[in-house]
Amino acid sequence: GVWEFCAMILPLRIEGGAGSPVRPVAIGAP
């Protein structure tokens, strides 16, 4: 599901930068 996808991507984006975690949420949102 969307949440599962975000759960996998969020940690990667958080490591990449503080502003990045917003991107996976926007991409995963319907």
C-alpha cells in the first residue's frame, strides 16, 4: 500500500536530507 511504500522510502530520504522526507509523501499521496 501507500503507507508501506512511504515506510520504505522515508528512511532513505531522511538519511539523504532534512527536506527530502516531504517528497516521498507527496509522491505516495493519491
